[in-house]
Amino acid sequence: MSVYADVIRYRELFGSLFRRDIRAKYRGSFLGLGWSLLHPLMLMLVYLFVFSVLWRVAEVERDDYWLFLLCGLPAWVFFATASQASSRSLLENANLIRKVRFPRQLVPLSIVGTNLIAFAVMLGVVMALSMWRVPEARDTVWLALPLGALCDWVGGVVGIGRGGR
């Protein structure tokens, strides 16, 4: 609980770290936030190729198999990128950590927050595609929001890991 209390107590510092991470992530990128959409799409195409051509899975013949693959990718991409980037964040910011005394968990938590933006965009696109492609799922697709919040919480806990106090 003290992790979240530190975020509130040091909200200006957290906001500054968050903005710095956002700028660093998309600086010099031609697509910007669009890369967050292109990455799962490319993964989906690779998985579709592997399962349909190389392994010849029978379920690939369904018309909406691409959507089935795409549904799991936002959570996976968020978890993988947030945990990987946040585990490196303390080493990459060692000069800042040595110079200034502040709660160290804010550094990896800002990385998780940065990846949360890309996750929200990907989740929104997947939800829209699900509602468009599978009309009977419109009543249940909203369950993705609490599941997304759970994924955010798990990613925050894992992203902070041992980088805390």
C-alpha cells in the first residue's frame, strides 16, 4: 500500500518521470503511438502464419481466428514490455537514483504507466473490432475493462518487483 501512497505523495515527481518516459519512448518514432497498434498486428500475422501454414491447425479455418489471436496480444504485449523495461529502469536511471533521494519504485512504476497508455489503445481497438466482427459478443466485451484493470495491477506489481525499497 505504501507504493501507491508514495505515488500520491510524490505525484509531481511521478508525473515528471512519466512524461519523460513517454517522450523517450516515442521520440524519433515515425509512427509514434501507432507503433503500439502495429506491434500486436505484426505479432498476429506471424502467429497466423505459423499456425495456418507451418502447423496447419484446424481452427485456423474459422473466419475470425485472427481476432482470436489478436484478443490475447494486448495483455501479453503490455506485460512483456512493462516487465522488461521496468526491470532495466533502475540501472538505466542509476545516476538519478544516486544523486536524489526519493522512493525508487517510482522509476519502474512510471515505465509501467507509460506502457499502460499503449495497452489502453490496443485494448480499445480490440474491443471495437470484437464488437464489429462478433455482434453477439457486444454484451460481454465490456468485461475486458475490469480484466484490463487487473492486468494493469498485476503489471504494476511485477514491474515494481524488487526495485522497491
